[in-house]
Amino acid sequence: MCINFLCPDYSNLRTRVKDNEVLIEQLKATNSNLLVSNTELQKELNILKLPNQNEVYWNTKYPNSLVRYSCRWNNILDMLDVRWFFGNSIDDFEQIVKKDGTDDERMLFIQKWVRDNIVYDSDTNTYKVGEYWADSMETLRRRRGDCEDGAILMANLAMTANIPYWRVRITAGDVEGGGHAYVTYLSDSQLTKPFTEQSWKVCDWCYYPDVLPFDERPNYKDEPKYYTDKIWFSFNKKYAFSIQGTTATKKYIVKPLSL
């Protein structure tokens, strides 16, 4: 006869050991599955880190340039890198843009909103100078501006709406009737085409504001009012482009980005 607290229940202990062994095997299997899942997730993450092929193509098709423009004081000594006009965002932008739907739907909504809510007015009337590029916050608060002011506002609203930066450009140059600045946009349907068959669409708010769905608009190069041989430069949030090499005029300087 043994006293209970001195005599272990060996049968119960053996059962608990076996249960623990089963649990250990289950944990090993789970850990193995987790390792496999983690490996697969890492592969997907690596893919996401790779530059988008369309993004690389369009960011390198034309020479990257440093473009500085006399867009504030009409003085050759006070020139801004045009990319400065991207990145301005305020809480009011969130109240304007849509976050649902396709990129095309969000971009079209922005174009219509700027067309309907910003009054076109000259720099002479609004800022009392011959040339003044307003940032997006200034234009939104004044609710008025000329061609580039609305284009800059549109482009920044597009960034707030999570439209990829490389699909939204501001283009400056001569159009039918004189100098102009406007947004060009690479629409959803173009992304499935080979690079050489892709074409941008004009997305303007004030000159000839075509608000048809993007797939129903002419391609940029088929827009005679816009597409001319006198495009000065274009730019997105990260890069500026010009095929003119190193040039300098009263209003703007273009030179290779490496300089």
C-alpha cells in the first residue's frame, strides 16, 4: 500500500507524455506550414518591390531633365524646379476625391470637379503679375486660377486619390492659340497594351475640357489642338522630361538631370 501523494499515477503521466508528443508534432507541422507561407509571402513582397514595367518604360522613354521655371516672380533668377508643385496636400483634398472605383473613374471625377469649381482667371487679375504658378492649396482656397493652376490642383488631387504618380503628368507648351499647361493621363485600358501601342489622354479643365470617358477620347497624339512640335516640358511627381536638351529661355531652363 502506498500513500497517494508519494505514488505517482504512472498511467496518467504516460498519457500526458503521449499527448505532449502529439502536440509537439502538430506544432512542428504548423511551424513548417508557416515557414512555407512566409516564403511565399516574401516572394510576393519581392515582386511588389520590383518596379512596375509600365512605370519604368514611361519614366525612361524621354530624357529625364532638371526643369526650372520662372513661375513665381517672372524673374530669371527666381526659378523653381517644376516638381515642387507636386506633393502639396491638405485635409480638404480628402473631402473632394473619391477613393472607390477605378483609376479612370477617380481621375474623371477630379477633372469634372476642377472644371466645375475653379473659375478661370488670369494671373494679372488674380496675383497682379504676368506669370504666377499657384500651388494646389492656393488655387483651392481662392477657387480661381489660370491653366496651370487648375492642372496643378488636378494632379495633386490625383495623388490624394491614390492614382499612380507616373500616370499623371503636367505638360507645358504651345497649343492651338498659344502657351498652355494641362494634365495628360495614362488610362487603365492602355496598361494592357504593348508599350509602343500605349497612348496618353488629354485631361484638361479649361481649354477644351473633354469629359468623355477616357476610352472614348482621342489619343493625345491625335489631338491637333494640343499635340504640337512645341511641347516645352512635362513632369510628374518624381521626374521632369524634355527632348530639347539643354535650353534656356526667358521663362524656363532645361538641362540634363546629371548637371
